[in-house]
Amino acid sequence: MIVAFEKTPVVDLKVDINKNDICIGDDLSLAPNSSGDFVLYFQPKQSLLTRMFINKRSKRLGQLEQGVADYLRMKLGAETHIRIRVVDAVPKHLSRDNKDRVFVSIWL
């Protein structure tokens, strides 16, 4: 595998990273949406009790920037293996503009 993007931001975040326990090293999955953008999904962490009552569907985290999405669309084929991991996460209480920030690395 080779690194395609060492650190790229996730835009249009849909979750609170503290409440969902998003942290460095978490694996993400990627799926294209109808408008041609790539959407990132994460698997919510579950405790022993919640494993019995809550389904294990992935939740939407956000999407990749347009330039990154265009590059991946060009490089991805039917058999291309991709790995996406969180490399930096800044919660809103630590940021200047009171917004969560997540950065990912992408390997092909």
C-alpha cells in the first residue's frame, strides 16, 4: 500500500467527536453518494450492555474535500483496496472557532 494522502480534513462533520468517541487510529469506511462525493462512515464503539440492544450499523462521519474526492475517483478501481484512518481529531472545546475537526490518512 502507498500513501495517497498523509493528512486531509473531513468536511461537513455530522457527529460530535467526543460523544461518539472518535479518536486517532480509528478505521473508517468510504462510500460514494449520489452527487459524486465520497462519504466517510465509522463504526460506533459499543459497551457490553449496548451490544445486545443497539444495531451495529455504521454512522456517517462526514465527507472528503472535492479535490481529494476527484483524485480518488481517478485512482480507485474495482479491486483497489483502500485504508482510511483518523490521524488527528480536535474537539470543539479545544478549537478557536468552537467546531470539531477530524483529519484522515488515505492509503491505496
